[in-house]
Amino acid sequence: MQSGHIFACVISGRPLTTAFKQKSNNRFVLDVPRPSTVSEFSISMLKPLPKSCGATIYFCLPPYKDWQYLGAITVDHPSQIYNAPWRGTIPVFEIIQLRNS
């Protein structure tokens, strides 16, 4: 597994976080507390991936089984701003998860 921070997440009103947990060689997960307060967020690549690679972005609500695709970032487009699709449509959860693969 790789060391160092590869991805960052920015949520308005919160400090930048690089607390993605590496679950496998190509899967990173970030817990997002108080997701009902998030209207949009950005995911950025901090270290370049090989030219032919990218990272797909997903989110999941408890019990963390059904991952839903949000988009992707690549070497040519290393950051992306996403609207929080769960906002206003879910009960208040303490934590959701974002995943890069």
C-alpha cells in the first residue's frame, strides 16, 4: 500500500481533510461527519496518478453497502466540486462515507 496523502476533501466551513483510510491497494474511504450540513464538497488529487489512471468518486449511506457513483478525477482534471446528492433527501446520519477507487 502507498504511504502519504493522495487525496484531499474540502467541505465549506470545515478544515481541509486528508483523512482518507486506505482499504485496499486502490480504495480509499473518508468518513464525513454531519453530512446533512454538507451542500457541496470538493475532492482533489494531491499526488499524480499514472497518466492513464484516474479515481472514481462514490458515496454511501449507512449501512455502507450500496455505493452510488458521483464522478471522477484524473491527472488532467485533478479536482472536482460535487453537489451533495444526499442533502435534504435522507434522515440525519452522523456519518456517511466517500470512496475513491
